[in-house]
Amino acid sequence: MEAIWQLAIIHIIVFLIFDWIFWMGTKICVISHRFLINKRQMKKIIMMIAVIAALTACNGNKFHIDGTLEGASDTTTLVLEQSSNGEWLIIDSVKVNKSGKFSVSAPAPEVPNIYQLRLGNQAICFPIDSLDHLTITAKLPNLATDYTISGSDHAELVMKIDKEAMQFAGGKGTAAELQAWKDKLSRQIAADPSGIVAYYTINKYIDGKPLFDPMNDNDLRIIGAVANSFNSFRPDDPRTNYLVNLLLDGQRRRRAMNAPNDTVFADVASLIDIKLQDNNGKEFTLSQVAAANRIVLLDFTAYTTEISPQLNKLLNDIYQQYHSRGLQIFQVSVDQDNVAWRQAAQNLPWITVFDPQSINSRNIGTYNVTGIPTTFIIKNGDIVERVEDAARLKSAVSKYF
């Protein structure tokens, strides 16, 4: 309600300012006819225009939610929260007035995100994309189930998904019905895998269990489609790393469950060969590189990550210090595309190869890579150490010289 009053006051002020400018404009027209403009009056006009611009800016770059909560009192307070990869952050709250109406605004997100209006342990979820203006109508005591949302196609689709999920809560519905619904959702995801609704869907829980379970091969493929799409089209989205790690963790756990004989879990293990091409099309085999050098660093990386420049600087320091004493680096890029890799590879003195399978690569699974970067130290054809913390890589390498 406070936001409505603020908006009304701003509109009145803007109206009065424009009325004053119009009155001043008539005077300026007369004065300008004589080729003379009053500097004091012109200064006032400029100041008023600046005020209008400031007021407009203050009222812009926000999304708005108006609504009605039937059965509420004027002491009822709704909490507006923002999703942060599984956690909810409080960003505002709003009291419902005597007639059950409420209005709340918040800064527009830089990228689409999921929000919720919460009352106690009940909540209504919805996506916000920039300057959305949603209308929510709900009834107590069942806020989380008895509501409607309008004003955004994505918000209406999320509402539909949540209401359909209620049909399976508490063990309702058969396994076949649940699978048929998931198949329908999978087709929706495939139509827009880098969209906010796809992200919301694969993170949906029913009765405390994930709707799309990373431990299920079919579900993991759907998660992979979303993770790969975000990685390709939304590399700077704060959810991208979360999705990639969700996929990698699911792949690691699935492989651990199946217990393949050729997966590297321990720090010390026999080398498993990798054969990939560098940016000139020349093929390199890890086993041959290991046989020709005293120590080899097998480094899995992605050149599009923020830490890539610092990591390559660290590797260059190690390379310059130990290359003449028999050290070589075999760096595997798992970027979604090869553009960043090719640009970086031109300036790097060590072996850099590209894995076109990216995070779905067999090499990622074989070496149990669950995060980027991951580096293995190879000596005499065997993996002698695994390093996931780049800060200790220098000291780890120094032990073998």
C-alpha cells in the first residue's frame, strides 16, 4: 500500500512540474521572440527536468506485484523472497490492508529468477523476468494451493506445474501417471532448455524428493540438457555453475554406484589413456606424453570460467620452473565450444587439447572429475596425486623434483 501512495505522490508532483514548465514555456516563447532568455528561469527549467528524470529513474527498473488475499486481516504480512540455488533470501515484506489488497515492488533481476510470496510455511512461487507486473489472487487458509497468477506467461506456466504437482503430493497418483506427467514436462524443457521454467522444473521437489532425480539415468539426461544449454547460452548466469555441478555430481554418483573398473577414484592409480587433438589438428596421446616426460600434469579445465586466467598463470609459473627438468602439461578443455580454447591455446606453451563431449565426456567420468579445475600429477606412467585446490598445486608439484 505504501508503494501505491508513493506512486500517486510522484504522479502529482510530475503533473505539477509539467504544468509549471508549460506556463514557463509561454513566457520563454515571448522572450525568445526578442532573442533574450532569462537565465534564472532557464536554470529552474533545467533543474525541474532533472527532477523529473530522477523521479522516473527511482520508479523504474523494478518489478511489481499487486494482489488480493481473501480471508486476511490488516495484520497479515507476506514475505517476498528470492531464490539463490536452493536457498531463499528475504528481500522485502508487505502488509495486507483491510480489504485484503497488497502491493510490493523490488529491483528487477539482471537475469530471470525465481521468487516466492510466503506466509508462514505456505508459499506461492513464480519467475520474474526484468520489469514484470504480476497480479496474484489467493485465499486463506490454503494460500499455497488456492491461488491464481496472471501477467506473465512464464509465471502462469510455473503455477500450472505447481498445481499439477499437487496431484501427486502425499503419495497420490500412480507411478505410470507420474511418469506420463514427467514425460510431458520433459518435452516442455526440451522446447526451451535455457529458460527459467526449465531451471525451476528440474529443481522441483514433491514430498521432499526431487521430481527429476540425478540418480536416475533418464532424469539425469534431462538435467544434462538444461545444464548444457545454460552453459552454452547463459555462461554468466549465476545458476550455470550450480547446474553444471549438479550434473557432474549426478554423473559421479551414478558411476560410483555402478562401480566401473576403469574409474579413477583414488589419488594413486594407473593412468587411463586419453587421445585428443590440439588446435592445429595434431593428435596427442596421454600415455605417449607420459612416457616421454618425467612428470606430466593432466589438467581438466574450461577456458570460459572466471578462474581460467589465474589458473593458466599458475600453470605457466610451474611450467617455466620445471619444464627444462622434464615437466609437461597435458591440458584438456571441456568448454561447450572451442572458440575460447582455440584463442587461449595459441598462446600457451604446453599441450592443450579439446574434448568435444564437454561435461558429458567419457574422460570426465573416467577420471571422476567433479569440479573445474582438477589436476592429476603423473609420474612414471602412474597417477601419484590428485589436486583439486589450485592454491596447493605448486607445493604438490615441487615434491617430485
